[in-house]
Amino acid sequence: MMLELRPNCECCGRDLPPDSEEARICTYECTFCAACAENILKGVCPNCGGNFSPRPIRPAHMLAKHPASAKRVVKDGGCLKLAS
């Protein structure tokens, strides 16, 4: 199975293109920007309780064959609701 490479932070909605070094994911591929993952969520996924890792970058030549997801997911209430 291949990573979806989701296009945004679930917390603040920030765009995270496939080549973003700011994307963080958990084992279920919940996707957050580095700022939210570290500063708001304190390194713990609010959906599953797991930790975050930097999302791998898919090489540009492979994006044509296996494109990133366009489906945006943003949690109701944003960062503050997720962190509580």
C-alpha cells in the first residue's frame, strides 16, 4: 500500500504539498504540519495516540505515476479542540 500524501494539515488546514519537509504523519497517516504536531499536539496524534514522523517525500518523477491525494481533511474546531 502506498502513502496517500494528504494535501494539508488536519489541524490548521495549512497546505502540505507532496515535497513538503514540514509534513508529519502518524502510523495511520493522519497528517499535520510540523508546527501543529510539535507545538499544539505535543508530538501525540489526537486521532490514535501515536507519535509523528516526518512524511517521506515521493520523487517528482513518481508523482506522475502515483499522484498525491487531493482530499482535504480538517478537523472541526481546529487545533485547540484537537489538543484538549
